[in-house]
Amino acid sequence: NLDGYSTLEEIKKNEALNNTKVLFLSAKNNPKDIEKGLGMGADAYVTKPYSIKKLIQQIEELLG
């Protein structure tokens, strides 16, 4: 029962997941929440409501 921030912390602690890209998809759209997620190491942050087009674009950018 972890929230997104706690899940991100666990991913970042695990050396085997070092190269894992993390995209937050969240209803939390307050700039402080976004800053927190990105500051903790998320590679992207998409807020709800979101467009599928924007989500796919973010994923494609992360995957290169």
C-alpha cells in the first residue's frame, strides 16, 4: 500500500532498477506536488485529466 512517492523511493533505492524510467501519472496537479515528484527523481510527470496523445508523447521521449 505505497503511494507514488514511496514507490519512487523504493525504485531509486534498488540498484537493479537504476535505469528504470519513472513517469508519474497523478491527479495531484499542484506545482509543489509536481516539483516533489521530479525532485525525487521521476523522469516525467503527467497530471489528470490527460490526453492520450500527451501521455504517449511523454513515454516516447523517455524511451528515446
